[in-house]
Amino acid sequence: MASKRIPAPTQSSRVRLVVASSVMLTFISFWRAAAIVLNDLGSSAFYAGGIAEEAVGKSAPWLILGVMLFSYAVRAVYVESCSMYTRGGVYRIVKEALGGTFAKISVSALMFDYVLTGPISGVSAGQYIVGLFNGLFIEMSTSPRFHALVTNAAGSTRQLNVNHTSAGIAIIITLYFWWQNIKGIEESSEKALTIMKITTIMVIILIGWGLYSVGHYGAHLPPLPTPSNLKFSDASLGFLKHTSFARSLGLFGILMAFGHSVLAMSGEESLAQVNREIEHPKLQNLKRAALIIAIYSMVFTGLGSLLAVMLIPDGVRVSVYRDNMIAGMAMYMVGPLAMRVAFRVFVVIVGFLILGGAVNTAIVGSTGVLMRVAEDGVLADWFRKPQRKFGTSYRIVNLVCIIQLFVIIVTRGDVIMIGEAYAFGVIWSFTFNALAMLVLRWKYKGERGAKVPLNLKIGKTEYPIGLACVFLVLLTIAIVNLFTKSVATVSGIIFAVAFFIIFSLSERDNRRRHKATERQMKEHFQLEHSEEVGRDDLAIRSGGVLVTMRDAQTPHALKWALARTDTDDQDVVVLAARMMGAGGPEYVDASEQLFSEHEQMLFTKAVSVAESFGKHIGLVVVPAGDVFAAIVRTANSLDVAAVVSGLSTKLTAQEQAYHVGQAWETLPEPKRQFTFYVVPPIGEAESFHIGPHTPSIPASDVQLVHRLWLNMRRDPDMEHLHHSDIVTFALTRLASSYANDRTVTSQQLRMNMDEQSQRRGLGAVSRFEDTDDEGPGYSLKTAGTNANNADA
């Protein structure tokens, strides 16, 4: 019987294209979520103490402790926002409460925070390394054996230029993570947790040894932050430098000092972003993560800063160890010099890990935020265009890294200057978020999973006293900082205005382009939105074929699949994973999201390829935090039998199959097994069975087992023999034979495979099963044709 051909779709007919609004995430525990945030927040412990004391004097540790206590209140605001919007963050919350204009202003301030996180962390990492080498040079100069090696012609000890060398190290770190992000290599929660485990060991030694040393020396607590004890530097007075206003008003002086310490509270936005990935029960685990973060930051940043002032002598604390205060603590502990130097080396290694990680967090966070505003139509599609080889949003990554490198070069590694500017973005992003949440309390009266404490209910009206107080404190500090941080104010306003203008012009251009895209969509695609994609959305049958497509220029995987699929029997669906980095997207309504120019080109090419084969295809866009999780979860929800993907430029076919297998293992039940095909541009495809599955045994083998059973049952001693006993015996003998002589057994098995191999449809379970316990499946070369000629 001749197969029925489906007419090729005409140019005027519309193909159903489904855009899913849910992000395909791999969920993590609250411990891992806390580790991710602490990799950002904990990095400030390495530089906040020195910057604060430079600005306000020896009372700085008390102010940092105050900031750590206040940060828990700010964190409560973020927890409340996350209870309202799972995919929250400053941009989404502010837009919902105050509108698009305020949202663009707030995200401009947030970008200033993120962009400066990289330089301050990179430079601080460099200063710890430079401080270690300079300290070692000084110690070596006292030894006759090494004196000549570390002294110059004038007889003085060689010393590296702290700022310039640190700036060079920061540039190297930034370029390294730029390349990692261009390639799309992700920083996993496992890596963040490992770094925090190592950091915790250091913190325990630091605090325990530090407390013992304080008791041994009888050190005194630093002076309380009363107006008379605050010693402002000229730089910290900013525009008030030549006035007596700051010194005459005690409360204003304390607010100034508090503002100079607020950079120790950075990293809170990361909590809103990582909330998307926290496992069930989400809100409860979010609160647990927030509590862990509060305790850890209080001990590490707060208590650590206090011990540093108590242990390091006044004469060298700021002049020598301002930029590597924790390393300075190590040198003034009780104990042998060798032990102190060894611990200092450990501190520098840990500092490099966590500060280097913060550089990457800054790039990922900035990219995620810009991707989010791009998805909302605020940033031009040009920025989102994927890199041809790696498929990443390289233009956004390039923009972020260029700005970071510019900051490092302009400041020449001056961490004080960067820190002053950094605090501007931190405080204003917090202020906008708190204001937005305050407005949302009045706009939306419904129940929330969490609320900032201290709420007074009079009649039917609830007054958010606690939330209002948090906002007023943040606003006051932000306003005070405008007058006392001249560098931060000028640079922050210029940066925010520049980004606001870029956002506004891009949004206007996008609206014009979007209207043209909508007209094209009406002609080519029937665009539909769905929270979760399923077979009903695409009107497809069970057992279909899912094809991933990334680049319109290389549709060889789709051609390969169409050449081997009879669409009368199996439906073909083309999947585009819209990759989102950390910090985005924060979807609320899928209809807000633009169908990008890249996706338009991608699916136009897909339809064109399908037309050349005379076959129908389904189209789906899935926003994804992880491409492999997106593929597997979509395959499971569509109940497909096969997934076809092109060969990655950075992973082998086996590595791709391994990641798919790992993603499959994390799926909740019920989950369907499928065959994963990897198709190179030239050469044969490879297939991998994902998940355990029942063997598909040919009828001839079943007949063979049955004949053996009939013959053996003739023996009176075999009256209780079952068919399964024969199969078990045969497998046991095979295992024994393989153990005794692997080479001969493998050769015989391969010969049998060659004799019995037969052509099957895509996704049909092979008769040869997986016996390798090292991965999710095994590879089987298919007798394929050149992928580029598959449509011949």
C-alpha cells in the first residue's frame, strides 16, 4: 500500500508554534542555594573591613555588624517579593509596582552594582596575592640566604606595586571568565557548594584561632561608633568636605558612616535570582537559605572585621593590610611564624577562589539581567543574537566585560575608589526594590506566603510598619550617599543615565520592529503561549520525534530526522531552547515576551526544510536555564520516542548523551525512556538509549526460547522449568564467558550483532541493551548517510 503524502504547507498557511512560559530548571536544595548567594555575599568579607575603616576610622567593625543585622531585614523584603513572584528580582518587582520607567532606572542602578562587583572582587583577589608576595619578600630579606634575591641595588626590599599588579591580575581573571561565558560553560551549584565548604574550614580556623589570640593578648574591643569616635577621611566626606555640617550633626555622621559600610551587604539580589531553582517546598527552603546566609555573613564578615581591628596593630592595619585584612589577621595570630604564613597562604587561596567566583557571578548576573530586559523588549534583539559557534549571548557578555575592564583600567586597581562607586549601585537597587514592595502592599491585598515582620492591623487595613522602616532607612542612606560619595554619585548617575537612554531607545526601536514581526507571524506562524508544553498544545501523537535546532544555517539534524521519519506514523517537533543565564528570565506572562528575530529566522528555515521533504512539523520554544534539562523535560512532556540533536562544537556525542542521561535521572516520575541521536554535519550519527528499558526481543528469539523449554520439559526433573529460567541461565553463562575471556566473547557478540542488525524507525528500542554502568546509555553507530545530503 502506497504511503500517503501530506501536501507541503504553502506560504500563506500558518504553522502552529508554541512558546512555553515556564523555565526548564534543575532544582537545588536550600544548602546549594545558600552557597550560590554566599559566593557573592561572602566575597565582601575580604575587602569591606578595610574600605570601611579607611572611610570612618577604627569604629568601622561595629557599623559592619550593624549592616549585617540590617541585611536580614533587607533579605526579608526579598523573601516577601519572592513569595509573590517566584521569578522575581528588582526589574520584575519594580515594573509591576511602579511601571516601566522606574523599572529601567532601577535596573540601571542594579547594573552598576553588578558591573562593579567584578572589578572590586578581581582587584581584591589580586591584592591578596600581591600582599602575600610582598610579605614573603620582607620575611625573606631578613634571611642571609635569600637577602640578595629580594633586594634591589639600593638595598631595599623589592615590592610589587599593589594597585597596578592587582589590576593586572583582575584583568586576567575577567578575561578568563569572559571566555568561559562566551563558551557557555556554567558555574554549577556543586562548584559553589565546594568553594563554600573550603571557605567554611578557613572561617572556623580564622574565628577560633582569632578568639584564642584575642584572649591571649588581652586585646580590647574597638571604640563604639559614636559621633566623637568617627574619623572621616577627606574622600569619605565627598561634597561635604569643606563644611562642618557632617561633624556638627551626630546622627547624620552615623548615617554617613553606615553608608560607607553598606557595601558589605552586596549579593542580596542573587537570592531573588536563585529562588527560581530552589526545590519544593520553595518558600520554606528559601527562608532556610536566608537564615543560613544571615548566620554565615554575621560570623564571617561581621565578627571577622571585629577581630581584625582587635588583632592587627593600628600602625599597620590600614597602611599595610587595608586591602587584605584577613591575611593580616593570619600574621598576628598566636603561634609560630611558619604556621601563620601557612595559614595566610590558605587564606589567599580561599580568597582567590571566592573572589574569582564573584567575578564570574557578576558577569553571569549582569548577562542575566540584560537578557531579562531584552526579553521584555527593552533591549534590542541585536544584543541577544547567539554566537555562531557556541550559541551564547556573546554580545551582552562582551558589553559587560568591556565595561568591567574599563573600570579596572580607569581606577588602576584602586579598590577604595571602586568600593565607593560600588556602594551606590547596591543601596539604590535595594531602595527601589523596597519602595516597589511597599507600593505592592497597597495595590495587591491578597495573602502572601511571607511578609516583612511588624505589621499593624487596624480594622480591615494592615499597615506594613516593618517594610516602611526598611524602606526609609534605605532611602535615607541612599540620599546621604549622594552627598558623601562624590565619585560614586557622579559615576553612578552617568552610568545610570547612559543605560536608561540605551534602554529607552532600544525599547522604542523594538516596538517598531515587533509590529513588523507580528505582521510576519500572521502570515507564517500561529503563535500560541502555554505555561507548560504538552502534546495537546501541538496536536501531536505519542511516540514522536523531537529535533533540537540552534542555528538556521546548519539544519542538518532536522534534515537527518525528516529523511528517516514517516510523518504518517511519527510526528516531528522542532525545539528551540531560549537559553537564560542566572538572573533571568523572570516570567510572569508569556505574552509579554517578544518572538525574537533570531527565532523567526530559525523557524522559517525549519518550515522551509520541512516543505522540501513534503512533511509537517511542530514548533516549540522553551525558555531554559539548562539546555539538557529543557530537552529532556520537553521530550518527557511530549512523550516522544526519539530526540535528535546536532553535534555540539564543545562536547563529544558521548558527553552530550551523558548530560542528557543525567538530566533524565533528575526527572520526576513518570518518565519515558527514549533514544537520543547525535548527528554530525558529516559522517554517521550515533544513538544512545536514555533510561532503562525492556528489551525488544525478535519473534525468532522468542520461538527459540519456547523450543528449548519444550525440549527440556521432557526431562521429568524439569517439570517446574519456566521460560525465564532459560533466559536467566543463558545470561549467567554469557557473563561467566565474558569474565573468563572478554576478547573472544566480545568478538562473538559483535558477529551476532552484525548478523541480526536490522533497520528500524527513529526511537525504536534496539534489541541490544545497555550493559555499561558508567553512563546513561551506550552508543550504536547508525548506518546513516551524509547529513548534508539527507534531503536528496
